[in-house]
Amino acid sequence: MTSRRAFLFRAAAVGAAAGGLWLVRDRLPWPPLEVRFANGRDTPWQQLPARGGLIEIPVTVNGVPLRAAVDSGAQFSAIDRDLADRLGLPRTLAAPLIAYGVSGGPSLTHTVRLGLALPGLEIPRLRAAALPLSDIAFATGRDFQILIGRDVLSRLVLEADFPRGRARFLASGGFQPALDAHVVPLSLRGGAPTATVRVEAAAPIEVLVDTGATGVLALSEAAAKDAGLLAPGRRVTRAHSVSLGGLSVDRMVVAGSLQVGGVALRDVAVQVYAPAANAPAPSGLLGTGLLGRFRMALDLAGRRLVLTPPSLMVTPAPA
């Protein structure tokens, strides 16, 4: 007999996206953030877990040690709802909000106020959505209780050196690309960073740059049809993914080529998802399956995604 935990872990492991898209609708504007760097420039490098895919780092919330996933697909930062209750985090006076995942139904929730800190960086009085993150972490075999979303990322630069398993934050304007870097222009649609991709010979597609998605590329059904990926004769398989809406069964197809800026890939597995009804979902998600091949910098203020090929690491030979 397969236990619920074993089934959920196995189902999520074969999925192309874990975490997916987070879209939150609210009636009141969210207040500007105060972001404090200890040295005014950057944070120390933080080691990423051996199991790759997501950018998970240690943080503290009101002095309590926790783990956070950095998710550019999240419109706002979020904390696990049950944890927020246990910590006694004060609720804000804003009206209830509706949160959407990339698939599944919406979730009605509220927001809380907290103090977020990590080595070299402090963000006091952060307003965060209270969402059932523990369910998603459990289903994907992860260990995070916080999502750091675009409300924070819009105020700084995220640098993730995936080949060396480390990540850090820099003050806006403090990042300089290497000479061999691929600089991909970004558009901000409602604050969401989107990049142009080309799938085979189809017309360009604007997709969300999503560090919370572990696949290379996921496309909505409509976008996949327009790109010819669901044409008769294409081999289609099934895979599972996890998002705010829960566990979903998606289709998987292989695209002969994918181009993002100056980066070109061949024979790319593409997840095809059915967006939730009435959800403002994007045409696609560009995830860490591609970003994780590079030393990546996400600079929302500068409207650019910087992908630097891994450098040659020289180690001394044994005596």
C-alpha cells in the first residue's frame, strides 16, 4: 500500500513545476517596504540545499529561525497560515484577499505583519499573505515556511549561483554583469517579470520568469496549442505538479528547440497546464530548469535577467 506521503512525494518529483504561480488580489495597496542592508551593498552568500531546483535560504521571522523559498512567481511574500497563528503574528486591517495558484481553485485568506531577517539584510514590518504553505512543502518534500515574493524582489537584486550552490541579495543598482553574460530584457506586466521565448518555429511567447517553478518551461494549454506542441502526432505523456490549488495532472511534450535571449536549448520537456478558472494566469512559466544552468541575477528594477555561464573551477591536484 502506498502512503499519502509517499504518493505525494513521488507525484511531485516527476512534475515539471513545484510551487508554480502565486497571484493575489487585494483591495488595498500594499505599503512600500524598508529594506536594510547591513553594509549598504549586499548580503553574504548563503548555501543552497543539496537538493536543487528552488532557492531556499535560512531566515528569521520575529527572531524565530525558519526557511524561505525565493519565488519570483509570487506577487507578494507569504507565510504558512498555521505557523502565523502559532507565532501570534498580528493581522493587518486590510480586507480579505483571494490567492490563485497556476491551477486549481482560489483560496480566501488574510495578511499578517512580520519582521524578516537574514544575514546582512533586515526587512521590518513586512506584510505577508497567510497561505497553506506547509501543504505544498509537504507534497514536494521541501522544508520552507516562507515565500519571499516580488514585493521584496522589486527592491533588490537576487543573485543565485546555481553551479556553486549559493545565493545572495544585492542593493538595486549594485550588480554588474560579467563580459560573457547573456542579458535577457524583461517586461514588467503588473509587476510580474516576463521574458520572450521562442518555441520551435512558433511566434514569440511572453512567459513569467518564475524561480518557484522547477521545470525548464511550462505553457498554458492555449499557448501550447498556438506553438503547435499539441498538434496531432505529438507524443504526450503525463506528469504531476503542485501549486496553491493543490496537486494537478498535467501533460508533458517535448519541444525540438527553445530560445531565450542568447540561450538556445534542444529537446526540451515542456509542461502543459490548464489554468484555474477566472485566474489571471500567464501564458507560461520559465523556471529553474533553465535558470539553474547559470549564475543568474534577477534585477526587476533594471528590467533584466542576467545568465552567466558557469566558470571553470580550478582545484589543486592531490599530492
